[in-house]
Amino acid sequence: MLSHLKPEPVWKYFEEILSIPRPSKKEEKIIEYLIQFAKNHHLAYQKDKAGNVLISKPATAGMENLKTVVLQSHVDMVCEKNSDSNHNFDKDPIIPVIDGEWLKAKETTLGADNGIGVAIQLAILASNDITHGPLECLFTVDEETGLTGAFALQENFFTGNTLINLDSEDEGEIYIGCAGGKDTVANIRFEKKKPPRKQIPLSISVTGLRGGHSGDDIHKGYANAIKLLTRILFHIEQTYGLKLAHIDGGNLRNAIPREAFATIYVTHEVVERVKSDVQHFYQIFKEEYKQTEPNIKVDIQETKHTDYIIDKRTQAKIISVLYACPHGVIAWSQDMPGLVETSTNLASVKIKKNKIEITTSQRSSVESAKIDIANMVASVFYLVKADVKHSNGYPGWKPNPKSEILKIAKRAYRDLFDKEAKVKAIHAGLECGLFLEKYPSLDMISIGPTMRGVHSPDERLHIPSVEQFWKFLLEILKNIPKQ
């Protein structure tokens, strides 16, 4: 259904990619596809132990003396779906839907992050009429859940000293820096108690939120479903008393939670008042988020009895710690106006056997600030004696305004479109910081077509921007300097 879109080769390969399951840490099928692609086109390739693939293509005639350029994308995708969807990301294809100038997916993430970058690389590799110097196309694995491929990348896996990352989300913008990140995960053990059969079980849900990327969208005023649900639970607990049987919200460390659910017990006498108060909170939330969350829904229903409830002491800990846990922008950059410097995302809360796991992620372009906000979040969990662990984290990418490839890209954009590209740093994490650790001489930029709502089922790709981006990238490749 995408074959009529331009540029045709890019959409051809993107449609093929949509049919291949590629959840993070389950990239075997897309890796196999890439290797077969290289074989079919008689291109040299290699695969490392982590699963990263490098496909190399010689320069077109007369361009052999240009510097080697590395084009890079990650092959995995965030697998988010609406709660009523039966989609199985391990085997089902993504179903694309054209909506005016935008491409999205039916009930799921689209995976244009970073599938469109992969498709563009393949279209260039397959072409016989694009002018370029020596090319190396790097396809990394597991970017979304741990940057595993970038962490595991070996020195000398590629030879180029100029790298163009294709994982940005705004056409006409050139990124030259990104934030570093770190995860903070807390586990709180609980005892299972018998449910009070004489009380009424109620299910409460907060749904319909935008969600989005915890780096790109953290400053946009979107609501966090876990935080809203906790406001409701805290009020009910303090006003009427409750017994908590279940709580669940969010999914991925790098996605703002769109949905959250809880099951509670209250006495017969207060059921109607609790229902009324929840509806009152619904009206409050609609007013507070009238500009950013037009589809917010808050619902409360009587439900069936559960197998157990959480012990009272742990219940109090959970509700209080989720209420106290910071979420959102912590500081703005003093060097680049409008850039978020430091943030934290309360990403998910899950019950796993006899413990409750709370996952958060912190980002900052300042290493000391990244450590500080991770410790701040941890200190909240320490107050309830949770078991807290930090991930190793990943480094940021310090901007280099004097970059050679930046100058080439700015000139290419101006020559093509008769206007200036915007030069920015991004609060989201990119693999570039890790590449720079292992290849200190790399000269890098990050570019891409326009996307919105990534990491959520609202993810959409702006169709006209793909053609503009394609022309931009090819113009850059034509103007790479000699070695």
C-alpha cells in the first residue's frame, strides 16, 4: 500500500521492514533479512557477537578518493499497543495506515523509529544511480532497551571517521549533541493477604494519554498516567481508607506512561462517594491538561474479587513513594536556550510475584547532574526501604560546532531548500555518545524525517518529510570531501 509514495525505493524497503518482527532483544529476523539483502546485492557484510551488522558499498566511479561515510540506524523498535489490541509483536506484521500526510499504524507503534532510517540505508545500498564515496552502513541492535549494540560495538568494526546517525525526528534540524542516561529501578517486597470479602472491589483506570518519548516529549506537558492514578489512590486512602489489590502502569523505561490501572477494596458505605470523587478527579485532570491531553479518560467500575491484597504497610509505602517520586523536567540548559538539560521519567510500576517493581529513567547533558537526579530518585525509594539499583548508564555527546560534516550538511540544506537548517542538541539519548567513546576521532551529526508520538501507538511519520530528508542526505553524500 506504500508503493505509490516517493521516494519509491525507501517506501518499498520500509514496507518490507514493517512485515518483519523486531522487538528489542528479539532482532534475529531483521538481522537475517539484512544479511540476505547484502548477499542478494553482492555487498560485503559482517556481523559481530552482539548482532550488529555492517554492510559496505564501494564508491561510485570517480568518487573513490572521498572520505568514507558511515550511515547508522538501529533495527529494533518500541513495541507499544493499545490495551484492547491483540497484536503480537513477536510474529504479527505492523499494519500501516495513511492518514492525510501522515503514516501511522493500526493500534500499535509504527516502528519508523528507527525503521525509516534502516529503509533509507537499504535504498542507498541497492541503488545504482546515486553518487557517493565509500559507504559503510551500520545497523545496531537493542537501542531502545539498553543501547546493547552500541555498548558492545568493537573497535575497528567500521573504518569511516564521518558518521551520520539517521535516528532524529525533525526534518530540517541537524543534531550535534545528546543527553546521557541512567535507569533507577526499585523493588519493594510485599505479603499477600486475604481479600476482604465483605468489601467492594473497584477497578480504576487512567487511559487515553499521549505517552511519548521520555526524552523528546518530557517537556511538552503530557500527563503521566501513574502519577494521575496515584493522586486518586492517595486521596481515597487518606479520606476513606482502602485496600490495594493490584496496580499496573506504563511499560518501557523510555516511554511516558499512557495508561495505569488499580484494583482496590472499599467499604459498602463509601462506594458511591469514592465513585463520585474519582469522577471529580476526571474533571480536574481534564481542566489541568486541556491543552495537552484531549483524550484523557478516567474510569471506575465495580469488579470481581481478587485472589489477594497487598499488605497494609507495603500499600502505604507504594502509594506514598509513587506520589513523591519526581517526574518531568528538572533543569533547563544554560548553554542552549530551549534545551532540557536534566529530567526524570517515572516509567512503570509492575507486580512481579511477591514484589512491586518501579522503573524510572534519568537523562542529562551534564554528567554530574545525571548522577544527581538518579540519586535524588533513589533517595525517595530509600525512604521506604526499597531495594534500589542503578544501570551503568550511557554517556552524552558533547556538541562540536566546528564539525566538518556539520558545515557540509548546513551548506547542502541551504543549497537544496534555500533556507537554513536548525542546529540543535537533543535531550533524548542517541548511540552517538557511545560511538564517540570507542571512536574518539568520529565527526558526527544526527538527522531524520519528521515523526511525532514515537514510543506510543500515536507514533506517526510525516510522509512529505521523508522525500525532503532523502534529497538532503543524498546532497550531503555528493559533497563529502576528499580523504
